[in-house]
Amino acid sequence: MDAAPDGAIPATAPGPGFPQRVVAAAAAVRALQAGLAEQRAQGRPAVAAAALAAERLDAIVTGLWEAIDTDPALAVRCQATLVAQGGYGRDEIVPWSDVDLLILHEPDAGAAVAAATRRLVQDLFDAGLQVGQGVRTVAEARRMAGTDATIFTAAIDARPLAGPPERCARLRAGLATMARGAAGAGSGGCCSRPAVRNAPNTATRSPSSSRT
């Protein structure tokens, strides 16, 4: 397997005390990383390998999300949509890709969705993945994308993974409208200002704390 780039850590088997869902996800992540490295070594076309990797990563991410949704204290099935964005949304997965997620939720479900997201991010991190995530309503996501080009370019490739897909469709429709408006307005259109570095709910890295 190819050596990991600086800062990347190959997935390892979780130690004793981890939930079975995390143990299974970690095994799937190790298999995914090894498979990507093998396909690269064999010279398989990058596009085909990346698409297959994204399909397998989808199964890992949605499996953990659905397991979380079986917990009555964290169930948000109808209130939130789990979305892949950025390179992950475009099916551009390489051995050490981050998992870039956006959780779109109803305005009155923020606290419940935030709790479910914390569990998901911790599970993914424990399984050996690096995660970036945002937790927003559709309106918040559109507003932030309108002032930050980095957020806009990640969200424009959003695709739904779990939950009602119409939230993702509304976001993409809104971003497409922004893009058309920007094209008509020239340099004064959306995302013309510098990226907002400290905006709330921007993508963050996975937690480094271990389970107790």
C-alpha cells in the first residue's frame, strides 16, 4: 500500500470497547484504502477507481448514519439530510481523501441534528477517516455559500446520501440561481468577497478525543 502523505494515518483496527458498528466500519475503511492503493499500483484509470471508492465510502458513511438513527435519542431521519459535498460529492476519492459532509436540517431540529452529527463524526474518526462537516439549514447553507467561494464550490457538488433528498435539491437549485446571477453581474456577483475564515458551522476536522 502506498505510504500515507504527511498527516495521514492509515486506518487501524479499533481497540477493545468500541461499538461493533465502528469495528465493522474500520474494517471496511482498511479494505477501501488497500483496494485503492492496489488499483493505483495496477494502473487502473483514476476516474473508475475513484467512483468505485466513493460507492464503497457511501456504504460506510450511510451505514453508520442509519445505525445512529436507530437510537431514539438521536433519530433525525425525517428532519435531516446527509449530503456528500466537495470532492466526495463529485466521486473524487483517493486513498487519503477527507470525507466532506453537509447535514441539512429543518430549522427547529438543530440541537437533535447536532447531537447525531457529533456521534457520526466520532464514529467515522474512530473508523479511521478524516472528516469535515457542516450542520446547517438550507437557508443557512445558501447564505454562507453566497459569501464564501470555498463553501460555494464544495456545496455546488452536493449529492444526497440519506434522508429526504429534496433539501439537497433545494440547495443546489439555489446555488445555480446564484451562479447565474453572478454571471450576469460580472465580478460583483456572489462569492466575490474573500472567504470567511471564522464563519459559524464551517467545516471542521474530526475530533481527536478517544472514546471512554
